[in-house]
Amino acid sequence: MNIDLKQLTKDLAEMVGKENVFSDRPTALAYAKDTMPWDVEDHHIPYAVVRPADSREVSAVLAYASGRKIPVHTHGSGTSLVGLGRPKTNAIVLDTGRMQTLEIFPERGYFEVGPGMHIGKLRKALAPHNALLPIFPGSEPVATIGGSVSVNTSAHAVDASLCKPGDYVLGLEVVLPTGEILQTGTESTRKPAGIEATKFLVGSEGLLCIITKIRMRLIPRPHMANIVAYYRSTEDILDTVMAMYKQGVPTPLFFEYLDEKAGKIGFEAVGLSPPTGAVAMMSMHSATEIGCQEKARLFLEFVKKSNPIEARIVTNDAEWGKIWSSRAEAGNYVYRLGSTFGSEITPRVDKLRDAFREAKEIILNLESFQGNEFYSFGHIGAPTIHAYAFMPTKDISNEVKKAVTMEVREKTEALNVKYGGCGGEWGLTAQRAGFLTKKYGSTYVEVLVRIKKAFDPENILNRGNLEGWM
């Protein structure tokens, strides 16, 4: 496609102001890059980056792009781990960062927020209203509410305890690829029954529309009690999770783990004595402090039946802060000090141990790279296994990085197919598009393509994400 960049920049500036349009090379390269391990290529680099302030400006941009058949790629914070944040073709990148309006209506039981509001900032704003935001990404300081709702991801074991963020979304303001503005949902706290557009658009990963406002229920913030348990091996933690579901034990809001290697690194980083084995961190929640204490006591009794080395309720906030942050520090190590290639495996609960063993075998026997290390940590209570291939060097060619990424992805996704799982955290499109056919069949994928075409006949929005182009 031949694009006159000067004219494009001028046209976009008339819609959103020249200070909110960027077509310089350094900015374009920055928006082309995301957390995927390899460098950008020419077809990832956007024509221009535009930062609209509201639905009216988004509408103008999309109507303009649709009329000229110019692709538009939505950008929240770019923290997706499966390539959703990276344009798959030269496009206009639409950054939602200026859309950070927030109105809280406690008398109505909901709040309305722009998609560019960061999760951490939103959580602080809701705190004076004793409200819980049911979204806990590891990238909370920079992740946006729009991205979280678009992927419908909550992280941790929140799915099992509170459900998905979309279960609390009452309505949306969105802009369709044609530029039409659409209002969905309700201003009641009771969600509509039957066919309702909000249900289609939450979790649609920017394929069908651009979200410009989110109406979400205010959820009373619960009391919390924290438990740490030290195990001889990671597999002992897996057994605990499997027993938890089998016995119908109430699921913690958070149930994290660090395997033997990750636990040592994470604990040393925060100044704690390294554990001798694997570590599990659990947070129980209840409406009252007494109820929470009782719930934690009962869960601790359950945990002790699995014969951990030690398990206890942590009442000291400073100590818990270190224990909890050890997981983030383990992640910092593997992501910053080398080349890391991750996976998300969400098996059937009774196959958790089998899936973990096979994932470890896959990571330690890669064909595309030899000599890598295996790490595993994350949201085991969901249940989710994150199996990481770690190379203690960044001096690896783009070709090898791509090969390792695709091998890890294809082989661990095969475990999701084998053991009944699917991505519960990172979304499904882009790099995982091929998985959809293997998991559900070609008819399922064709249905998604038809839905996409109905909303976006010119394939303007996030082109390549459903096709899987990388």
C-alpha cells in the first residue's frame, strides 16, 4: 500500500491535534516492539501513531482509515506475552493512553472508566470506596483496563474465586471499524439476559471494535489473610491444587507458586533465606475479618494434610510483602538477565501433574536450542502452568529466537489440546491462532472469521491477529 506519510500525518492531526500524531521513525519503532523476544521487522512498523482523547476522535480516525482501507492496530500498554501488542502489518497505531476518564458512582453501584487508565492507578482510585478491582496482572503499574477487558483476563486464581472481569462489566461504549459509536449493556447492576452485544465485545481482543469506555460493577473489597507453604518439590504443590478441586475446598483468591530454582532466586532477591524446595503463596478472602481468619485456618488445615515442610498464616505485612514480591523478582531475573520463552498451559485439573511433567520434558529437550534452563512459576491455583525456557544470554539471533518461541508454543499448546485446556490469561489470537484449529476445528475458526467480517468487513482492526501473522 502506497501511503503519503505527510498527508496522512496532516489528516490525522486535523482529527486529534498535531501534538497527538507521530510519524517519526523512533516513535514508530517503539510502538512496533512489544514483549516478544525478537526484534521488529519492516512489516511491523506503523505508518503513524495517533492518540485520540475520546470516542468522537476515535470515530473520526476509524472512519478515515476504513474509507481508505488503512489498517488500524489498537495499543494499550503493549504488555501482552503472545504478540497481541505488535502490529502484524504496516498500520495506524491507535494508542488509547489519553482516554483515562474516571467517574465513580457508589449510589449506582458502578464506575465508568476510559480504556487507557492503568490498573494500578484505577485500583488506588477505587480504594476510598472500599471497592475491589478484580484484575491482577503482573504488569499492574502499566497494564490498562481496556487491554484487560479486551482480553478478559484477571490473572492469578481470580477466575476460580471471582470469575472473569467481563462478568462484572455492565456495559461498554465502543467504536466500530466504520467509525460508528455503539453503546451496550445497562446502567442497572443486573446484567441483561439473552443475546447482548457486551458479551461479544468483552474478550474480542480488539478484532471487532475499539473500547472507549467501560462501565463496571463496584465490588466490595474483602478482608484478606495470607498463607505461605514450603514443599519438597513443585509436584507436591500440584497435588495440593488437584486435591483442592477434588475435595471442593474454597479456592483462594491468589494461589501462586515458585518452583525450586525460581524460589531460590526470588527469595534471595528480596532478602529472605532461600527455601529448600518449592514455595506456594495463597491469599484467602472473605467479607468479614472473622470470616477471613476462619477461612484461612481451615485452608491451612487442608494444606497441612499434603505434608509440606512448613505451612503457616503470615500475619506480618512486611514479611508477606517480601514473600509475595519474590515471585515478581523471579520473573525479573528470567526476563532481564537472558532470553526467556514462556508458555501458558491450563490443563484439566486432574491432569495437572501429567501436564507439568510433560512441559518440563519439552522445555529441557528443545530441538531449536540446546543448553537452556527450566523455570516454572505463576498462577497454579487457576490452574495454570507457566513453563519457561531460559537461556542466560541475550546474544541469540532473531532466527533462533523465533524458532524457540514457535517450538515452545506449538509443543506446549499441544498439551492444552491433549489435556483439555485453553488460554485463560494471555488471550488466543496472534501467535496462538493456529491453536484454535487444533483445539476446536476449522468450523469453529470459520465462525470467528465470519463474526470478524460482520463487524469489520474491510479487516481494518488488528489485521493479522486472527490470521496469526507474525
